[in-house]
Amino acid sequence: MEQKPIGLIGLGKMGSAVGKNLLKKGHGLVVYDLDPDAVGRTVKEGAVAAASAGAVARRVDTVITILPNGPDVERAVLGPGGVLEGAQLGTLLLESSTISPEVTRRVGDAVRAAGHRMVDAAIGRLPKEAEEAKLVFMVGATAEDLASVRPLLMQMGTEIFHCGGPGAGVTMKLVNNLLAHAIMSADLEALTIGTRAGLDAELMIRVLSSTAAENRLLRTQVEKYAQSGEIASGFKAVLAHKDVGLALSMAAQLGVPLWSLPPVQQVLNLTLARGRGDLASIGIATVIEEAAGVRIAKTQP
């Protein structure tokens, strides 16, 4: 029996990269996005375009959604012309957007009530790793549903963490992103102090990386920024702002007091207020530098 294609809804940077990898692996791909240019680029690579999310679901057994925010997912899955309108009984929805766990659970309940299955498989790492099938997946699902989708996940990534039942995967993703952006902000503030005191940024990074202050972001994004001042490419600040806000809202709903993590939201607020939301999240460095009157990076971006 000929293998059915995979459906992909959402062709932003991550969705497009996932699509490229699936096409390279020999999968047929049926795609939909509100941006016709994004659809056109993916079609040129071998995908087939559909007129709606529901039209995607009518042609496949598995639908992947990678969308910017919760309302986008609800419209694509539950709305008019959405996945549930086109899905055949038993369709599996692999929901990989970074959204509120409440929305994930609400969508999942509706999908299961209609006789289908849903796995929330939040994505770790960047589009470059997606094209190379090196993603990390944080999964919320029943053991049975995870087993059914594991072979597909392993074609897209190298690590799968079963975080618990429905909603647990995206919950883990929000915890991860809040901590990651808080660490990056702390790295940049520390380097700003040293720069203001006359220390060399690259020297500081080498020293900090040899002590208990070491962290992965220090030796990747922060070091790259110190060397080149590059802020144009990467995970956008506006998306970081969204993820941090969702994580802090989740903490508030759970009644968890926070002291060290919330300030990163303020630096992201300022980054967006200064019109830099479409730059990479490392762009928070520019507002930290401006406040201190120094520059960490040796060159202009």
C-alpha cells in the first residue's frame, strides 16, 4: 500500500525547515499556510499545496501544526475549514506550536472527542537543526499515542522526552524557554558590567566558561554576538516575548512565586518598544548596552 503523505500546517522558519527535512526523507507533503509566498517556496521543493487546513487533513493520516500562537492553532484545528472538518476517523494531530498549555489541552480534548488523536510535541533547537533532523521533542501524550508517532519524530530529531500526559510537552517547553532567555539576559548583563569596567568581552567569556558560571548560551549566541554584533537572524525577540509571557502567566496561575526569572520580560518589553521585535532575541543585548552606555560587541551589526 502506498504511504500517505504527511500534512504540515504553518510554514514559518521552523515549519519550512521541518518540511524540507521530511521531503528529503522521501515523504509526500501536503501544506497550508496563510502566506502564499511561504506555500510557493515549499511547493517548489516538492510539496503539494492545499486550500485550507481541512483540505490538508482530508488527504493525510498525520497532520503537523507549527503555528505562532494559541489562537492560530484553535483556528487551524477547530475553526471553519479547520483540521477537524477534513480529518478522517483516527487522524493523528502532532501539535508542535509553543502555546498556552490550556489551549493545548482544550484543542486536544476537542480532537479526541471527535474520534482522533493528538500529541503535543514541542520543539527544541533551531530551524538549522530541523533541516538536519537534529531537533529535540518535549512530548505530552499517552504512551500509546507516543509509540505510534515515535518513528516520525525520530526522522525529525535526535531526542524525545516523554514529559507526561497531554499538555505536558508544551508545559516543559515554556519552562525551558523562560529559563533560557533569563540566562541569556544574565550573561549579557554580566558582560556589560565587565565591559564598563574595562574588561574584554571575549576574555570574560573564556574565564566564565571555565568556572561555575558556564552555560551553553554563553558559548554560542552570546559569544557570537560579542564577536560580530549579529542580531538579524535567529529566534525572534517577539516570539521570545510571547513565550516568556506565557511561562510567567502559567507560574501565576499555579501560584508559584518567582524572583530571578521575571525581569527578562522587562528587557524584552523594551526591545519590542524600540522596534526590534523582528530581530533575533539576542537583540536584547542592544537595550542592555544602551542603558549602560557601553558596547559588548567589537563590531557593528
